[in-house]
Amino acid sequence: MLQQAETHEEILNKLRKIVGNEWVSDFPEELLLYSYDMTEHPPSNPDFIVMPKSVEEIIEVVKLANEYKIPIVPFVTGNNIGGLTIPLKGGIVLDLKRMDRILHLNEDDMYIIIEPGVTFGHLKKFLKDTNFRYNYPNAPPFASVMANALLSGLNNLSLRYGCMSEVINGIEVVLPTGELVKIGTCMCWDKHWWGRGPQPDLLGLFINWQGMTGIVTKMALQVWPKKPFRDWKFILSNDLAKTYEIVRKLARSDIMNDILLMSVETIKMVLGIPYGQAVHLEGEPHWATTLDFSANTKKEYEAKWEFIKDTFKELKEVDPKAVLSSVQGAAKMYGQKFAEFTNLPFTIGSMLEYGGCTWVGTYMTTNIDTIVKGVKIAFDIIEKHGFEKCLYTRMMKGGHYFAFRFLLRFSKEEEEEVERMRKLNKELFENLYELGAFPYKTPAWAAEEIIKRCDPNWVNLMHKIKKTLDPNGIFNPGRWGVE
Amino acid sequence: MEKYEGPTDIFGIAIYSALTRKMEEDPEYRAFIENLNMNLIVELDYYPLMIKFEKDKFTITRDIEDPTVIVKINTQDFLDIVDGKSSIIRKFLGRKMKFKKGITKLFKVYKIFSKMM
């Protein structure tokens, strides 16, 4: 606990005055719920849970936190798989899920304005009867749209548009000192949130900072027109290098929405094969690739499909057993779970039911030799530690970079297994970093390792910015080597 | 979670899931499957699978024993049927689906797969 009992009561009463009695808690049972997430990261209790309903309430809580110099950690659902909302230094967990309004859909400039508590489920329902689509992750419907964007998540149009921070038009943010600032064109006009430039782009002060520099209260995100034709195909194959080569060719063709390249173990996990049994069996294909594309007309659709089939033939020449089929056809066999690949967001029940799920998710070069080498190294490490080799990768932004990650499930009931997972993640990080892979949603321990290895002037600049914005060091302390 | 008792190989899971689901949806199909008594081997180019039909149950395994029927088909041809791009009859007549043993069970095999897909 950070405070003496008297101070604790004093803060508690002041928080109650700001947000109302029922939206503050220091009950041990509730603090416990916010002390951990599904990852292997050690738990750490907050002192208070506060659930504000308005920007004004957030500002008041921030001022109070400065007065008492207690940490604040923003939180929506804690679903980030990086341990990022575990309050490393205690303090207030500011749960923003009551702020869940979709404030506006601008059909001219194609963006939405949302509050932090808006989930992918909310957004999908909202857009259902419009002409627009958003970009969904392989994550549960209760995950936060805003957190996903601020943390550079990867979604099912990321091949077209890049990671989600790249589609933010602007934000409204409460600084650690309590000022409310607008970033983007909305700084000039309340009704224009269409872009970030051409003024100096200050959005970078908040993206990937994991709540260390501000609490974002509104965000404008791009949406895109729905296309009348959309289809999903899948490939099963054995030759990784050639499969990856055609994945890259299709990514660069500028005709695809999304391409996922996964190990067959990942497909088994999605299909509900129990923990420990999602392993590759002799004779099976090693790799599954899903291809998502859309078109404005039937002719355009057919032309794209022809290109995909021709590209697949190149794989078939090297890997004669490779097959190409439709996701809908596979769903006839495998059932609804497989169909969910086309209907994001969705919850992979079998991923979570053992209590633990983690990854070292990285963005890295698209170089073929590096990817193939990375898979081999990572598989050896995972096998050594006795976990399932569930690889899940995605080509990003037209093939400009690559998302390389694993979905690793484990049992949180066994401390030995949790410790083994920590060792595995560290070893994966160390080896993949050498290949140029950078962990996104960077856990605190990985950030510390990066700081040891990267340009020291970058670290100094980051610390200077943090000190300037947050002189009392109260916003999510303990991240990126900043106490 | 419900205990999973099916196969864990990628094609076995597909056949097991489709058969189980169809049996739940269609009582007539269920009765038909539950009255079969044979070891049906599906020889895919990746690996062979055995669907063992016994009184009131079926199991799918990669351990082949005492085959009653052996059907050979490429995975791509199998998936084309699933996809609706082709049919069992067409694949059979085009010799893309071959009976290496047990051709007399042709209609039973046809019924198992055509209804399942």
C-alpha cells in the first residue's frame, strides 16, 4: 500500500466525491480482479478502482493523484496480452468502460469518434446498418477499440492500412498535469476530425506510451466503405519459404484485405483441441494461410480470384500437396469456429480456458530468409520449453512490414509452468530481437531489455518527454524503464 | 468445458466435426450412421484415415486395421467436393476418387459423404 491508513481514507473520500460512492472501490476482492491479467506477468494490486463517467471527472481524479503523488493506470478491459494495465506501483486503476459512447460517424470524411470504453462488439453493431466497415482483431468482442489503436494492434485490414495507430485521425487527451488537449485537425474545429496534418503531429506523444503520457478521452478513427463482394480462401501447405514467398507476392499485389499465415497448431487451437494436444502430427500439412479479399464488381472479384489462383500455382510447383479452398467450404466441415475467421472479432474459448495466454508479438522485416530463420529458431525454443507451436503471422501495410507472433496458452495454476513461460518469452525476445523483431504492446520486462540495447539518445529523449509531461511521474509508472 | 474425444489431426478433426454435427441435426442420418458396421479408409495424399463405424458409434483414427472399404482421393479433390465445385459422382466418374477395396459399399460411402458435406 502506498499510503498510511489515514491518507488512504482521505483519498478514498475525495475520489467518492468526484465520481460518486458506487464508482470507487478499495475492496480487496475487487482490487484483486485488477491486479492480474491472462499473461504470465506477476500480479500487483492497485489501491483504488475508479470508474469515471466524464472527462471532467477524469481531470479531477488526475489533479487529486498529483496532489497525493499516487499512480494512475488507465484500463478498459485489460485484454492487451502485455500485462500493460497491471498497476506495477499500485495507485488508482482508472477503469474507463463507463465512457462507452460512439459520438459521431462522419460519412463525408469516413471516420468515427469514440470514447475509450467502446468495444469492438459495440462498434460492429453500430456499423452494421451503415455503409462503412472498421478493422477488427482476432480478439474478443469486449476488447477496447481505442486501446487497440493506441497500442498499435493489428487487425483484419492491417494489410491495407497498417497497424491501428496509423488510422487515428485525432484525439482528445487529459495530460498528467490535468490539462485537456486536442491533437489533430480537431484542435482548430470541434466538427473536423479528418486528419493529423499538416500541423506538427503530436500524436506520437501518446501512441504506444501505454498511458504514461495521457489518458485519451476521445479518438477519431478512419472507417472504410463496405464492398459488395468479399471472399475468404485458405491454403494448406508444407513448404514455408515458398508459402511465405507467395504470401508476400499477394501482399504486394495490392488486391488483398488480409493475409494470415499460421502453423497448423494454431488452427487446431482455434478449433478447440485441448491444451497440450495442438501439436503437429506426422504427415500433416505444416502451414495454413487465409486470404481475404473484396471487390466493387463481380468482374473485379473474378480478376482478383484469377490472380490468387495463378499465384497459388507457383506454390503448387514446389509443394505439390498444397491445396487451395474456401474458408466457407472448410467451415462446412469444421463448423462455426472456423467460420469465425471471417466474422471478427471473436473469442477463442480454447485459448483462454486454462487461465493463461501470452505472446511475444513482434513487428519485423519481411525478408524471406529472416522469417524462415525466425520460425525455426522460435519453434526450437518453444519445443524446448514444452509448449505448443501456435504461430500466427500477418503481412502488414501492403507488405512493408510483418507481424510475427505466437499465441501461447498455459496453465496459470502451476507456478512452475508460469515460470517456464516467462523463461520462454525472454528467450524468444532475445533471439527474435537479434533478427530485427520489435515487440509491440511491449511488456515492461521487454522494454527494459530494449533500453539496454537501443540508441541511448532515444532513451534520453523519451525520459525528457516523460518528465516534461508528467513531472510527478504518476501516469502508469514502471513502464519503459521510467519509475 | 466438454471433454473432447475426437481425433487431433487436421483432416480427422474436419470429418469428425462434420459427421458429429450432421448426426445431431438429422435423426435419419444418425440412424444410418449408427447402423453401419465397417472400417472405411480415406486415403488422402497427406495421410490415410480410418473411420471405424460400429454399432451406435464411430471413431476416427490414423491407425489402419482391417479395412472394409478403401477410398483414395487427393485432398484438393476432396476439398473441391466440400466447396461445392465438384461432386462425389463427378470425381468418381472422372477417376479422381477411386475405390481400392469394397466397391460394393459405393452407395453407403456416397451417402456418408454427400449428406455430411
